[in-house]
Amino acid sequence: MEESCNIQPTGMINVVGLDDTKLNELMNFSTKSVNEKPDDLSIALHLGFENRTVAGTVKSIEALQKNAKSFGAKFVKRLAVSGAFHTKFMQHSRHTLEKAIHQTPISFPSHLVLCNFFGRPYKSVDEIKTGLLEQLTNPVRWEECVEEMLLKQHCKEFYEVGVGSTLSKMLEKHARQLSCENKKTHRIDSLTKKKKKKK
């Protein structure tokens, strides 16, 4: 993805408090105000609760940040990232990723795995390959993944694996009655082993 980031200055910004209709109006107004194309801003992450991350050219991002409050946004924050991930601006990296996916042996997982691109569990190895490739230039459907876990899979216990607590906080906002425990490990098998000991 680094090669895509080096083509032109791009970035991402978090916007809270606007529904998608109002947010699209803000994006269109912002790109137009700086003489950029309408699709130079797009939603990159659907995080739930009128919480979206928008990505695009730096010029358009700056315009959106300036205009956000006048459109009713409650909170805006630029993200410390080097590119407009999950948008058309990653297209230059698509061929490299597609080649890597094609060369990598992939088996269907023994546990249910949700896909950012589909917003639901994978159904086949072909879907895994498609999902990995398409998430590069399409938005992350986190909100739909959470709804899948809560409403269809009826998950009750959540763990955030790795450093940080960003996902835990987002999940608790989505469903306040839930709690998500942080596990500062990169080994998912360490969770399953502890679970077995409790039984």
C-alpha cells in the first residue's frame, strides 16, 4: 500500500454526529469548495452510531474539517495515517495484493471469520480471496460485522487481541450492556487454552 500512498498526499478523518445523507452533503460541498472531484472524498469505515471515517485527498480532507461543524458534526479528528485506505486511492496496490493472494495457499477457517468487505462471515475460500482484495479499495463495514455478532451469532463474550483498546471502546458504544476484555497478546490460541482450563 505504500506505493499508493506515495502517488499523492491523502489522509483520513473521523466524523461523528452526522447521518450518511448529511455526511455525503458535507463531502460534496467540501470537494467542490476546493475544486476537487466529488469522489475525492469517500466513507472508508462505517463504525456505527453516526460515526464514520472519511478518506481522500489532503486538500479535500482539510476542507471537510473546516466545514464539518457548520453541517452539524459533533466531533472531527484527523487521523495520523499516511494514506486514504479502503478507497480508490489504494487502486495502484491492487495488482500487487492480487498476485500475493493468488500465490498464497488459503484454507477455509475452522472458526467463523467475519469479512470487512461483505459485513458477514466468509462462506468459501473464493470469498476469502475476494474479500481480502476488495477491502483494499472499499469501505470497512464494521457496523454490519458487529450486528452480525450480536444479532445473528448471539455473541456474549468479546476479546480485543493485541495492543490498544480502540475496538473495545467502539463495541461498548455500540452495545453498552456488553464489555470487551483486552488481551495484550498476538496469539489467539492463548485465549482458547485459558478458556479450556476454566471448564
